[in-house]
Amino acid sequence: MTTRQLVVLLGLAAVWGASFLFIKVLVEAGLGPAGLSAARTLLGVLTLAPVVWRIRASLPRDRKTWLLLAGLGVLNFALPWTLFAIAAQEAPSGASSIANSSLPLWSAIFATVLLKTDRLTGVRVLGLAAGFSGVLVLMGGGLLDAGSDGSWAILIMLLATMCYGLSGVLIRGRLGHVPGVGLAAGQMAFAAVVLWPVALASGAFSSVSMGAAEWGSLLALGCAGSGVGVAAYMWLIGETGPVRASLVTYLMPPLGVFLGWAVLDEAIGWNLVGGLTLVIAGVALVQGVPLRRLMSRPGVRP
């Protein structure tokens, strides 16, 4: 990787790794889950709007594509972002960042079942077992009692990442012709249309108390994470290819755990460390990409 590409990768990992810290801050300030999701989608769309305007000529024109974007707006943004906000009411932000990394595991399963383009080798099956075992380890002693230690929240986050994985496979199979930034902005726009009426009707903003930390968290989550972060990731894929860009998957969880400990004083117990280790190992096995390949031959797209 070039220095510029590495800087973008590390910046992206920092922004996305800190997203669960921002979510936790906003939830603890009284912002309802639907309101949090509605606000971040709107900020993401507004941030991406200038880029979308610039590439408007390459956006799709047919009704079928826009209907797919509308459906994916719910499946890929509105539903999982709201689920993560619900889970953040109980789960530590560090655990959320680890659970979020189960996305590649779901992607492997859905790509095998729906696209028939991938196959589950012995190594990938081992990776799936390790990754999902890591999620179970996150639950610690509360595995059998869904009401203790936020175990139910981990399950909710697992459902959210399943939505991500299914969405990614659907996009790969049906929307590969849509520019990446337009694809993200279109989905977020439809998600905002769905979320704002729900947020207003449910009183998601009625008891929130916003100070400097809360406003900063919301702007970072919506503008940087949901807006600039998406554009940066699309640029990184174009410059280095999807294999090297996927390094962000490995960098986010440790940073999320560290920020939860450093900023919110969240404990780092055996289940957090064990879950982190198993999930990252599982993702590495499922993706089947040696680190030497990821970092070698700078400037050459795999």
C-alpha cells in the first residue's frame, strides 16, 4: 500500500471503530434508537450529496433498480442501524464493535447459498465455527440467561450483521452496475424516508439531552462515519482492490474495545478478549487471505 492509501485505511478504521462509542454516547443521552438511525442516515445523505450530484449522469434510471434500492435501504441501513442502537442500551460499545465484525461470516454463508459462486471449504467452515463461537463467548456467563449481561443485545447485533451480510450479497448479485457512492446514498435516502416518521411518531427525540459531546458524536457518526467514510471506502476499493480494503475488518474491533475502555471505562474481561480473538481469527479463515498478500505489491490491484 502507498502511504496515502494506508492513511485512508487507518482513518477509516478509526472512524468506523469509534462508531459504537458514538452510538453509546447518544443512547445514554436519551436519543431513541429510531431517532438515532434517522439522524445519522440524513446526515450521511447530506454529506454524500455533493458527490452524488457530480456523478448524477451515471445513476440508474430504471424503476426496478430504484425499487431494489428502496428495499435495501430498509434491510441494509434502517433495520440494522436501529437494531445496533437498541442493543447499545445494554451492550458495551466494545462488544458491539466485535459483534459487528461477524459480517464477513454471514456474507460467506449467503454468498454460498444464494449466489452459488463461493463454496464452503474445510478452512472456511472452521472460520465460521470460530467466528460464531467468538460471538457466543462475548455473552460470557449470560449465554443461557438472555436477560443477564446484555446477552440478548449480542443476539440483536448478530441479527443486524445478518442483515448486512444478506444485503451485500443482494447488491453483488443485482446492483453491481450502480456506482458505489450513489448506491450508498440512495439506500440511505430511502432509509431516512422510512425512519423519520417512525422516529417522530415514537417520540425518539422527546427525552434526549444534547451537549457538546452528544452533538460531536452525532456529527462524527452521521457525517464522518456514514458519509465521508463510505466515500473513502469506495475510493480505497478502487485504488487497492476489495482484498486490501477488507483490512479495515481486522482493525475496527481492537480500536472499538480500546475506546470503550478509555472513554467509557468499560471493563475488558475474558469474554471480550476471547470473543475478539475468535471473531478476528474466524474472519481471517473465512476470507482466506494471507496478510503477506494483503500488504505486498503496492499499487497493484488484486
